[in-house]
Amino acid sequence: MSSQIRVFTPSSLLSFFIPIAALIYAVLGRNFLFLDYVHVITGGTWTGIDLFMGLVMSRVLRSLDPETRSKIIMRLTPLMLLFMPSLASTAITAGIYVAQGLGIFSIHNPYIIAAGVVVFILSVQGFGIILPNEVLIFMELRKGGGNRDKIVKLGMRNVYVSGSQVVFQIAIIFIMAILTVGI
């Protein structure tokens, strides 16, 4: 089983490097339109995946037996381990550059402060809870399948945390709308 579980596959590496490469291209090329696009597409994808995981996958996984649940989590883990941190980091970084480019990035702006607080919460959830759980799941999988109950518990925790991120992502979309309209 452990020989089948690989994080570094061509598709997982592409999903990791493409958002980062797009961000670097936009910043170094000083292409504000493309930078804004990178921010919107990565942020929208991040939000969409969290919506899907929290609203759809949580219900689907709860209805399955533990064996099937663990098989699905085993398939999701290698891709999510690289893709989501890349997506989140790119969306956040691009957002900061966009706010600077629009001239609205000021630590005295209450909406920028609110956006910073929401981004901090999302980052703590993603990099402090979800990512470590993904690493623990992967380590269990590398043990030849590992402890199925532990894999299911950690995987379900990640699905629920992803679902809770939707609330914060809706909040940051609202804050960004206010910032761009200039209310």
C-alpha cells in the first residue's frame, strides 16, 4: 500500500507550482490585471473547495462506512497536501499586492485590519490545523495503510474545519467588496 501513496506526482507538483508561478509572473511582470486575476481565481478556487468539502463531502463521508471513508480520505490527502497550501498562500499574497496596487493597503484602514484578522484566522486553520492533519494522515498512509480510525478522525476534522473556513471566506469577500467599492 505505501508504494501506491505518493505526494509528489506530476499532477500534484503542477497543482503546487502553477499558482505560485502565476503569482511570480504577475508580480515580476508588473501586470496588475493578471495579478488581480491570480488573486480572484486562487481565492475563488480556495473558497469553492472549502464549500465543497464542508457542505458536500462532510455529508457524503458521514453517510459512509469507516472503510470507505478512509479510502476516500486516502485519495484526497496527497493532492490536498500540496494544492491547498499553494492556493491559500498565493491568494493571500496576491491579495496584499492587489490592495497595495489599489492604494488601499493601510494599517489604519479598519477594513484592511478586518481583512488581516480574517486572513490570520484562515491561516491558523489551514496551516495550523488542516496541514498538520494532512501530514499526519500521510504518515499513517506511509505505514502501509496505518490506523484507519486515526485517518478517518483526522480526515473528518479537516473536512469540518474546511467547512468552517467558508464563514470566514464569505466575510473576507464581503470586506473585499467594500474595499473595492470604496464605502
